[in-house]
Amino acid sequence: MKAILSLCSVFLISCVGSAQRMQQVYAEHPDINEACLQFLSSGKYASIENEKIMLDTLYKISEQNIRETYLTGQIVYVPEVGEGKHLQLNKDGKLEYYRIKYETFHAKEGTEFFCAERLRIDLEKKFQATAAKLKKNPLDLKARQELETNLGSYLKFANAVQGKSQIVRNFLFFSLGKYMKGDQGIPVSPCEFTQKILEPITIATSGLTDADPKLAWAANIQIFTAYELGFTMAGYCK
């Protein structure tokens, strides 16, 4: 059965001839997130056979000699609200970019973008689920542990996209303002948050030259730093 799955993947790639269409075929595969994390990290190892097949498939897709146009997003600063914007999930759990852009990628970079987008969607869903619990009870110990787990996943993601293109590293950006207004709880653990994400911020902004995303990053970190201080002063952080 495993051999059949692998052969099917190769057959589909050779017949379809579109990296983007093949990526979408596997977008909801149960092993796609772990395989994508390995792919972005240039890893070749997978502990589960089906996951290994998925990882091999991603590599095969990335080796196609084609260029395709992808719908991407931009990080922008919105002066009306004093914060940066990038993406959000709509009510159906689908990703929406605040400002749409189109980029043409070779298959390898297109697969990197696809994987980063999949992992970012997964992270957003996890953060939102935990935030909903903290909205009800900010001191829920189980939910706060979930935050630490989510943050750990974010840090792994940051390491995986280190050295990748700016459009891929943009997925490290969080629109924090919406969480700070009290309607969605807390997206990430505020305790020592700035210190914990110093490396991801460095990875995300390395080589960044555009003024708009620079301003967006600065504004959003300022929002959270102030919130972290208030959280600490209220006695929620030890």
C-alpha cells in the first residue's frame, strides 16, 4: 500500500505538470504539516512512513522545471489603527491576506511558500483556539501551557524558514493588535515574550528594506511590549 501511494504521487506529478495544483492536492493531507516543516528545514527524515512519502512528494514537486504565479500577501502598516497587517482567517477558517499580491516562483520557492503558508495557517488556528480559552479565564493553567506549546511551534517554524526568501519569512509576522483589544484573548504568552521571539524577529526582518513592513513590525512589537509590561505588573508573570 505504501509503495502504491508513492507511485501514485510520482504518476500525478508527471501527469499534472503543475507544482501549484499538486500542492493543493496534498493541502489537507494529515501529514502535510510535519512534512512541510522537514522540507523547509531541508530535512530528509520522517518517523512515519506516510509522512516520509509526503516529504518525498514535496521534494519531487519542488524539482519541477516550471514557473508559476502564486497569490501572496504583503505586510503593511495601517496608520488608521496604528498597527501592521498581514493575514487573518475568515469565519470558514480560510486564509485571507490584508493586501493581495501576486508573485512568480520557480517550483522550489513555490513549494517553500506553500509549506510556510500551511504551517502559518495551522499556527493561527492553534493560537486562536487557545486565545478563546484565555478569554474566559486568563489564568487557566492548561491554556497557558498550550500557549507555551504554540510558542514552541512558532520558534521551530522560525528556524525552518531561516535563510528563505522574504515572502516566506513574512509568515513570521503576527497581527497582534486584534488580540490586544480583548475580543480574542491572548495570542501568545506575554511573559518574557519579547525575549523569546527576539531570534524569530531577527530572522523575519533580516535584509528587510521596505519602509512599510519595517514600520508594521515596529508598531506591532511596541503593542505587545506594552501589553507584556501591564501583564507582568498585574502579577500574572512570575
